[in-house]
Amino acid sequence: MELDSAKLLDMYYKMLLIRYFEIEVMKLFYEGHIRGSTHVYLGQEATAVGACAALEEKDLITSTHRGHGHCIAKGGDPKKMMAEVLGRVTGYCKGKGGSMHIADFSKGMLGANGVVGGGIPIAVGAALASQYLNTGQIVLCFFGDGALNQGSFHEAANLAAIWKLPIVFLCENNLYALSTRVDYAFAISDLSQRALAYGFPGISVDGNDVLAVYEVVSQAAQRARKGEGPTLVVANSYRWEGHMVGDPMVYRTKEEVEQWKKKDPVKCFEKYLLDKGLLDEKEKERMHEETKKIIQEARDFALRSPEPPLEALYEDLYV
């Protein structure tokens, strides 16, 4: 599938935004500005960007506890995101959601979810609504390898298959569910085989190759749009950091991490663009500096913003 230079450079730009956003989040955590857990997306940028680039603006996504990258890839505002991560009133959820519950309905981002597999039934519900109302929207459902063993996936996948719902299930296999290795938790080596039980296609793809992810998700999205039902895409990648910031990572070796860092998805795509003549060194540096500046402004905006007042506890409640 041929992409024009503007689209390719936009994908690169979003990968840089995610990279620098997450680096800044880690700094803020260690400086004591972030309360509770936060889970960064470093090393997986190609999956979110490639997948979201295959969608139309009206399409919807659901996210996970590691959701900053998904939100930026879908067009989220780094300032509102950073404010939410820091629990400030100017954040997407007025500072009440934090790192794991960012949502932006205006961009089709239905929300991140702190529960493993929690977003899967929500995504299937949104796909059912789209089918029933004939909106033409499809839903892209992000989840990790750990969620592929949850009952929520099995029930939701079966229902989506029966009703041929317009949904793409995207499993981000980063090899660890917290500290449990994927080869310990699964008896199969190709996780996409799980789709066979439900009667829809399953495809494995290199999650560090943004163009490969784009291609596969484009095909799955087209299938969903034609009323042919779900597809399971398994993007095989790796999280550079621990399960959460501050994880001592005693369950894996430094050598393993370094091997995966050599497959850096940002640098790989950067090299592709340079080799194709779509990017030169000057433009590369400009884009790095511009995205760094945007994230620095997001940091400053968040730190200047107030925390929610105590009485806000009684607002935005379902009763």
C-alpha cells in the first residue's frame, strides 16, 4: 500500500512525540511529581502509530494501562495528557483519571483502562453500536499479551465473530505480562493462532516495523468496514522499561533489553526515510527539536496547572 511523503513524515513525527513524551514522564516520576503507577510505551511506538495511521478520523480506539502512545497516535493533545498524568485540573479527565485512564472522545479515543483486558468488552460494545447505528466506524482494540488469556477476550471475541462486528483486535505482544514471560503463559508460539477458535483471521506482524503494522491493520480495517467481521492482529515488540516506572526488572537480563534496543523502531523508520530521500539530516534534527519543544511545553503547562480542589471529589459521579 503506497503512502505519500506527508503521511510517512506525520507517522515519524508522532513516533518522536511518543518517544519524548515518555522520556519526560519518566523524569517527572523520579522527580516526585507523579503519584501512583505509570507505564511507559518506550520501544513500542511503531505499533500505535502504524495501527492508528490505518484508521479514518471517525474510527474509535480503546486503550490499556500503557496507553500514552495510543492517545498521541490518535491525535491526542500532549498538554492535556501530561496534565492528566500529573493529576491536574487541566487534564483530559480533570486530573481524576491519571496515567491509566486518559480519554478523548473528540478524537475517537474511548479511554485507557487500568484493568488487564478491561477495554476489550467496551470495544466490542462500541463496535455493536456502530453496526446498529450504521455509522461506518470501526473500532481498534489495543491490549497486551496478558489480556489474551483473560475471559473478557474469549467472550468478547466470540460475540464479535458471531455478529461480524466491525472491530480489529490488536494484541501488543511485548513478551511480558508484568513479569510473566509469554512462552511461560502460552502453549503456542504464534499468538495469532488464537483467532482460529473464533473463526476469524489471525495475523502476526513485526511490531517494530511501523509500515508492516500499517499494512496489516489497513487490511483488517478494510475487512471490518465491508461487514466481514473481526481480525486479530498480534504485533510482536518489546517494552524497553519495566512493567511500570521503578520496576527493578529482576525477571529479565540487561543483555536481552540491549538486543531489543538495537531494533529501535524510531531509528529503523528514521533510516528508512533517510534512505528513501524523504528526510534529510537537517529536517530530522528540526523534527527532533520541535517535538522536544512540544513536550517541554506540555511539562511546563502541567506543572503550572492546579490540582483538583477537594470538593471536586463529589463531581462527575454516577449516582
